[in-house]
Amino acid sequence: MPETAFFHEGMLVAVLTTEPLGRALDYRAPPGGCFVGAFVEVPLGPRRVMGVVWGPGEGGFDPAKIRPVGRVLDAAPMGDAMRAFLMRAADYTLTPMPAMLRLATRAPGLADPPGPRRVYRRGRGEPDRMTDARARVMDVLDEYGGAAFNLGELAALAGVSTSVVKGLVKQGAVAEEDAPRDLPYPRLDPGLPGKALAEDQAAAAERLRAAVASARYGTTLLKGVTGSGKTEVYLEAVAECLRQGRQALVLLPEIALTAEFLSRVEDRFGARPGEWHSGVTQTERRRLWRMAGEGGVGLVVGARSALFLPFRDLGLIVVDEEHDTSYKQEDGALYNARDMAVLRASLCDAQVVLASATPCLETWVNAEAGKYARIDLTSRFGTAELPEMRAIDMRAEKLETNRWISPTLAAAVRARIEGGEQALLFLNRRGYAPVTICRACGHQIGCDHCDARMVEHRFLKRLVCHQCGETKPMPETCPSCGAAGRLAPVGPGVERLAEEVAERFPDARVAVLSSDLFASARALKEKIAEIAGGGADIIIGTQLVAKGHNFPLLTLVGVIDADLGLQGSDLRAAERTFQLMRQVSGRAGRSERPGVALLQTCQPEHPVIRAILSGEEEAFWRAEAAERQAAGMPPFGRLAGIVLSSPDVQGVFDFGNELARRDAPLRRIGAQVFGPAPAPIARVRGRHRVRLLVKAAKGVALQPALADWVGQLRPPANLRVSIDIDPQSFW
Ligand code: ADP
Ligand code: ZN
């Protein structure tokens, strides 16, 4: 252990807190001393805040004024690799360290003293009399299975006062107990037999096993069509990691974290993994955070932010559906969990597995260049076959106005329903209609706070701004010309498509899967399970359905508007369309019955549509990579997006112009700055948005140059500067 690793009482230590201060603060080590990495509580002005002992203090202050650390918290100290990771991630994303520490301590009650605590869970008794409030409490208890809550959380989730819960305790319907805090998770047994693997699966699993056994850093792209058994294969890598006595993390897009997935893990290892996502109780969050640090959990399955858990000895990170855009955190600390997974693994001798049917171009290029290993699974497991894909040329189809399902597609849907199979109609547009127009004056109803059109949501009976969430009732008269009864919806959203489906297939059971139609992630997951069990004939869905769900009866996918993603000037438009269409089509025919995917398009000759239909993926990636390379765009060049926003339109442009003028720090590394220009969405929540784009060659030290550049000017108080390294979206 290095000499600085322990600080005796009274020694100066630097403590990093989650408070937005420029640097770590000096304190004196408390009685009993403390280790580097210790979680501590320190006085800050009149308050006590949480922090981490980051290293020796810097000194240089009046020694008499330096206060002692309040106390050392009952949690495993943060390891060297974790601290190194947070610092490197902060440098990479230009995020201040306190914000990084906040990401790494997102569990409630970390500062609570040890000892048992009072928890509430489902009791044996029943309420004598059911009231609305009581029913809500019982619902929450059922919804979370056997989970334990603290009193405040249970009351808040049920939307009742704590006295309602207490009343249920008296009747025995809720059990109140003193539970020991934060027990370790049941041990997962890697020795249980997995499924018998097919030949290519076994070879893939063997390579991953060997990589994990090497206990060195490495990244592998595991590319395989949906249904090829990627999950079965990477679970073997997890098994090896557990055998080595190290911890494993499987990251999934939040929405793919289904009960089905968790029970697959349980089947394989005989116990449930630690879960980290928005549907986990605070009690469980705290337990998982602490057990990650103490080594009391072997496998964690989680959403993006699980990457910031303080694992004691992480040996493997799997990023499933690695192309998924939800891995990019788009507000606060702007990080891409996929890239940060690679960084974290490289600092703790861990392996990374990036699994996808349609990897993002960056990953594909890294594999081509030999930076990542690559394993391909080319066929679906068992008898399941890839769906046949065809275009429906909409120029040749006859459609009435306000109808979006072509006769060809309608006939295919009808045939499926009659055969007792399911059809999915895919339209990536929430709500009823994307635009509401006045037939008298042509006015389109927009958001009062944003530069966006309001989207009609009939289900909510309101207009909704998809930028800021503002809603308002549908007006009776045109807000511009005052004409009554002339407002009309233009274009389809999933709700409107559902209306068409109900008219044309009156006997079919229809399910609409759109994120805004479900109150909670759990409600959505239940719906998905119901559909998978045959509870619907026609599924209408947004991109929500593209992600990893298994609908065994689904044999037809109809894409209502395959051209939708090809419009717009986004750098990644082609890539995104390609991924989305392949993913959606991959939903069809996942079990014995063969599937068909039909794409409605007005441009069947478009290179992206052709690549989707022909299935020549490598050709698509090669062409796309060549285009990016010629333009010096990522991953062959580097970008940083700068968004300035302020209620003051003149002020924000002035600041942007001044930044653009002072580009010397950027020119020093040969980088160019473009803009300022109004952002595509030029106003959000009353703030005017201006973008600058910095483009640099690969391999230059971009972040320090950006920091120097932006650091030259102090922004006015009402102006926010946000820097997005490797931006994924440009709104
Ligand atoms: P992917 O992750 O590539 O979409 P999965 O691992 O989910 O594929 O496999 C698709 C389906 O096939 C799952 O239901 C899975 O249990 C099944 N499966 C895959 N490989 C095997 C195998 N070797 N033995 C039995 N079932 C398998
Ligand atoms: Zn708005």
C-alpha cells in the first residue's frame, strides 16, 4: 500500500465534495484516521456535506482554521481505479469533478448511521375496510413484489400520508420490521449448467471466456442478428468473471430491462442479480451501491448510470444494444455510457463486450481497425429465420386522404390476424398528429416557449410540446385568425394510426406502445408481457418496440414511413434509419414461424433503403464510413457541440460571436469553429439557443483546448454554456 494511503489523525487531507466548488478542500483527518478514498462527512460553512478523501491536503492556509473531518461513513472507501475513472471521465467530458462525484453517489441515505432500520413490506393480514388510499398502498406493495420500503418512500409512491401506512400496519396488512441494513446479495452460481450452445455460439463463448480469464483490458464487439443468442453467449463471459471472483456489470437500455431478462439470468445462475434502474426502491438502491463497494454483489444488471457504481473489483462490462441512443446522457453531465464503459474497463483490467445486431459506426470502425476484437453470430438460433424484407412503393399505392396503411400492407395484416399471428405497425411518432393547422389562415399551432409545433395527444385531450413538455388544451378557435372550428390535424402519430386500424380491423385487439401512454416503466413492462403472451393482434408502436422484446407470435412488421428518418440533415440520419429498420424488422419471426417486414417508402431506390432490404450490412457500413472519412467527420475526426442558451437573444449571440472571434486556443490544435448559428430548435422553455460546432482532427488534445477557449470569457449570469464532446444529436 502506498504511504499516502492512510492518514493519521490530524494530518491534512483534501476532500472532494459534491458541492459545486472549484477544487477539493483541506480538512484534518479525524480521530482514528482515514484511508484515501474514504467517504466522509465534513463541515462546510454551517452545513455538513458528503465527500471523499481524495489525497493529501495542499496546505497553504492558516492551519488554525482548518477543520477536522466530521466522521467517516460506514461504506467501503472508493478504490484507486474508481477515482482514476472519475477523473479521466471528467477530463474527457469536461464535467466538473463535483458533478462526477454526484453521479457516483446517486443513492439515498449514504450518510445514515449503521444499525438496523425500520422497513415496511407486505404483511400477512388484509385491510378490514378498503379505501382508495389503502388500495393504492397495497398496489404499490404488489407492484414491487416483496420489496422493502422506508415509510416516506412507500407513502410517496402510493400518494398517501404516512398515517395511512401506519393504519395498515395496525391491521397486519403491512408488516413493520427492523431489518439489518444492506445485506449482501445471494451468490450467483456460475457452475450451474447453461444452455447447450450451438457451434458458433460455443466458439464465441469460448473466446469471451478466454478474454475474461486473461484479467486484462480488452473490448470485443459481439455482433449478431437479433435472436442469434448474443445474450446466451455473453452470460458465459459473466460466468467466467464470477468464477474468477470478480464482479460483472450488464448495461441495458432502461426499457430492455425486463422481467424476462432478469429471469433468464436467474435461470442461468440460480439467483437474481442486483438491479439498478428507475423502478428500484431507494432501500434497494442504497443496498446495491454499498454492496458494489464491498463486493457483496457479483452481477449487476442496470441502466446507464450503473456504470458509476463503486465496484470493488469489476472484471467485465457488457453493453447490450450498444448502438442504443439512450446510452448518451443528454443533460447534466453529457457522457456516453458505451465509451465510458471502455474507459472504466481500461483502468481496472476488465473486459468489455459490446453487443448489437446493428453496432454504431464508431464501434464498427474500431473493430475494422483492430482496436476491438470482433465476433459474429450470423444465424438465428434454432429454426427461427430472419424475416424476409420488402419495400412497398407508396408511389404506386392508392391511399385515401388521412389514411396511412397501404392496401398491400392492409392485406398482409389481415392474413396474419386470420392465421392467429401478430402484426406490428411501426411509426416513430408519438401522439395523434404532429401538426395542427388552421384551415382558414394556415397558422400552425406552436409552443409558447419553444420553437416547436405542438403535437396533438387525443388520449390526453391536449396539445403537447415534445421539447419542453408544456401542454395546453386544444383551442376552439384559431389563436391567429380567430376562426372557429377550422383547426385540423395534419399527418399521423401512433394514436391516429390506431384510429385507422380500429376502423379497418374492427375485430382485432389493438395495443399501442408509446412511452407517453404508460404511467411507469413497470406498467409498460406489464403491457409488453401481456402482448408477448398473445394479448393483442395488432401492435402499434414507436421506437420503444425496437428494443429487445421477444414477441413469439409476431410474424409481420409494417413500417408506416421508412423515409421518416432519412429527412433532416443529421450526420447520423442514415445510420439511425438503418439501425432502427433492422431492429424493428428483427422483431418478426423470432420463433418457429417465419417473419416478413414490409417497408412503406416513396424512395425504394435510396441507398439506405436498398441496404436495409438487401441485408448487405457490411457494404452499408463501408459506404457510410467512406463518406465520413472523406468529410473528416466522426469517427475519423472529432466534434464538440457547444450550446449557449439564455433568455436574452442579443446577449447569447454576442457571447457566441465573441467566442468565435477568440479562437486562438483552437487554432493552435488546428481545430475549426463554426457558428454561432441559431440551433435547429432555436428556443426551448423561453431560452434562446445558439450552437457552435468545433471540428478537429483525430488524435489532437481537443478537451484542454476547448477548456482554454471557453475559459477566456466569463458568461453573463443568465447564460448557460454546455459542451458536448462527440455529440450524438444536434438539436
Ligand atoms: P439475442 O440476444 O442475440 O437477441 P438471445 O440470446 O436472446 O439472442 O436468444 C434468442 C432466443 O433463442 C432466446 O429465447 C434464447 O433463450 C434462445 N436461445 C439462443 N441460444 C440458445 C441455445 N443455445 N439453446 C437454447 N435456446 C437458445
Ligand atoms: Zn415547448
